[in-house]
Amino acid sequence: MGKSILLMYISEHSGHHQATLALEKAILEKDPSTHVSNINAFRYMNPVMEKVTHETYMRIIKKRPEIWGYLYDNPRVVKKTGPFRKLVRKRGSRKIGRLINRVKPDAIACTQAFPCELAAEYKKMDHAKIPLMAVLTDYAPHSYWIHKGIDVYIVPSPEIGGALVKKGVSPGKIKALGTPIDPLFEIPLDRGQLYDKLGLSPKYPVILVMGGTYGIGPDEKLITALDSSQNAFQVLVVAGVNKKLFKRLKSKAGSYRKKIIVLGFTRNIHELMEVSDIIITKPGGLTMAEALAKSLPVIILNPLPGQEDLNTKILTRKGIAVKAHDEHHAVKLAEELAGNPNKIKKMQEIIGKNATPHSAANVAEYLLNLAN
């Protein structure tokens, strides 16, 4: 009988979920006899509360993102909410404990802090010895990840590991194995075939525009600015699950001067990144890891306050990405990059030094070893 692995995340359409899917895929490739339970912990805990919390979060980041920026890893907020979080941990860990007792995992891995905290609390209450792995997908670890019951922290880079050490985590618990992404992003593809498949021309640069799964980053203003550029760009736009944005952009498709292809939620991001020369996007952890795997120069636009702001600071400091002040600045940066192959090559060299090849396979192997 194979091993049992429990993976937990908290939102279906999220980088956290994509990371667990990549990890599940890698685990089963290494050991097909393994039983993997990939669980949305928030939905398991309370489906109604999951829906309410998600809708509230989306309203905040769309209407008042500065509120999220204030709340994110704010020491005063952490302190004031301490008693409430302690109560949630106590109650939540009991329910997570029932899941753990049913699944009987040999090891647990969480790509989001909330289920990781509950699993760690369960271990403490029940004196359980189940190995618990925290898989961080962002470049700035927050305080909610810190718990003595976590046995190992998987981080995107040694720099993030250093930030955890400053927060009190033992260096021996930290492994810089990278963010688990689908191995499809590491397989070189035939650009010529992709040009034909997507209806693009090999003569002109391709700009990929993404706003995350929810399509809340770059919008119509950016597309209009790109369309007005004197440069002969082709543009791929991914609206994600944002149906309103998709319909608005699609309705304008016939009026654009340039080749602008509008896509909704799609599972071939690896192909879109392969055929693109530059990406303009929000700096979500998974998107950045995928772009790194494809050596794709990044222009960051409209990062969310909180984790994405922190991601931006680290990525721009390293030279992996450049930040645009607004839509017109993003177009200007794209024009400068597209017109300067040496600058693109230099960015790609920096990206190559910071990429973590075979991340999902390496994390899967480490997790399976923990499960022994």
C-alpha cells in the first residue's frame, strides 16, 4: 500500500491551489501508488464562511486595496487579533483533526498559512508526530506562517529563508527548493507551431497581459495604451475568470488596430508564456515562478498592497522585473525592452540565475521522504 499525503490550500482559483496541483502531479509521477488528498481547507471547515470571506476579500482588493495593505502582516493587527485567532485555531484544529484522522496522512503540506496553522495546532493538541510542510509561494513571508509545529518551510529562494530566520524560524527547517509549478512550464515548445496555433505572426513582438486568475490587474486602459503604441506589438490578454472584463475586451476586439487576442480562463498559460517576449502583470507568486521558468521579462503593473507590493520590491531589486507607474509607463517600458534585445537578454540572464528548475519534483521528493 502506498503512502498517504494530505495537501491543503484555501481558494479554488488561486496560486495556492495551482501549487498543490503541481505538487500532486509531481508526487504521483514519482510514486503512482501514493494516495494524495488535495483539500480546500476553508471549504471543508465552513463552506458558507469561505464564500463570505472570499467575497469580502474581493470587494476590499477591488474597492479599497489600501485596507488590505494595512491589514497585511501588520504587527498591531496580529497582536490585537491574537485572542480571536487563538479561538479560531482551537476550534478549527479540531475539525482539521477529524480530516487528518480520516485521511491518515504520512505527511501534510500546506500552500497557505491558515490550514498550516490549524494543522500545526492539531499536532500540538494531539501530540501528533505527522511531518508538516509549509510551502510558501510569495517572496515575503508573513507572521501567520510562524508556528513551532511546522517541520519544514519550502521557500522560493534563500533570501526568503533569511526573512523567516529573522522571524524566529530555525535555519535547519528552511529549504530553498522553489515554488512548485507545473513541469509543463519547464518544457521548451516550438514557437513556430504556437504562432500558427494562436494566430500570431513571428514578425512582431508578443506582449502577454495577465491580471491573475481573477483578472483584477491590468485592464482596458492598458490594452488601449498598447493599441495606441507606434510599435508593432501583438497582444495576448488573459482575463481569467473575470467574465465582465472578458466581455468588455471581446466587444472591442474589432476596433483595435493591432492584433489583440482576448482569452478568458485558460489552462495553456505555459504556451502563452513560451510564445511571448514580455509579460505585463500583477506579481502573484505563482505567476512570477512560471515567468521565471520561461525566462520571460516581467513588467509589474498595479500590484496589490501587501504581499504583491513586497513581491515587487524583491523582484525589482534583483532585476528580475521592472515596475510601471501606470498604463502608459508600462507601454513605454515594453517599447524600450522590445527595441533593445540586449536589455532583454540581460534580464533573462538574471532570471536564469534566480530560477529554481524542477521545483515541483524536488518538493515532491522531499515531501515523500518526510513521509517515510
